[in-house]
Amino acid sequence: MMLRLRRTGLMAAMTVVGLNICTGNPLLALWVGSRVVGGGTLTMGAVGLVAAMMGVVGLALAQLLAWLGAAYDRASGRTSSVRTHVPWLRSMRSERVEYERGRSGLTGMEMVLIAMVVLSVAAFEIWFFFFSTSPIDQRSGR
């Protein structure tokens, strides 16, 4: 019971961190940039600060996501190999069958990231086709 609760908590944490990489990180950087500029005009220093902030916070969140993914793999009993062969670099001639037998489906982090991409594309399509403004018919929605 505790192991299942731990895996669920790690999966939720991976989801929150993954969403914050592409939403919270830019918003935090823009907020910090707006505090630097204040009520004045935009400067290149503020733009540089926003870019640096996005880079540093994005890397930190990516490292945290990798750490959470490894913790989830340990909690689910998945053993990690020293060499990781990504699918697009694997041989097509069945030379590395032993690597294929050891892999049992997607990792937790891969499932979270795939679900986030699918939901993001679906949300964009719903917004684009039903709620975005159109320059053709001059309406507020379609």
C-alpha cells in the first residue's frame, strides 16, 4: 500500500514538474523581468535576465524531473542498465535482443511526458478550432 502511494506521489510530482518546465518556468522568468524593469522601458539587461532565468530554472527543473523519474523507477522495481539504447539508435538486425528482453514497456517519466504532449496538443486544437478569433469572419470565436 505504501509503495503504491509512493509511486502515485512520484508520478504526481513528475507531472507538476513537467508542466512547470513549459508553463511555470517562462511565467516565473517574465515575472522576474517585469520586477526588474518596473514601470520604465524595456532594457536588454532585463531581456538577458529573463533568458538566463529561463535557462537556469529550466535546467534545474529538468534535473529534478530526471531525479524523480529515477526514483519512480526504483520504487517500481525497474532496474537501470549502464548503457541505454534509445529506440532510434538500435540495430534493425536483432543484434541486441538481450536489451529488448530486459525492457518492460514505458518508464513512468515517459508515460507522464507522452500524456502531457497529447493533452497539450488536444487543448491547442480545441482552442484553435472553437475559441480563437478568426480574421476571416471577425467573430470572437468560431
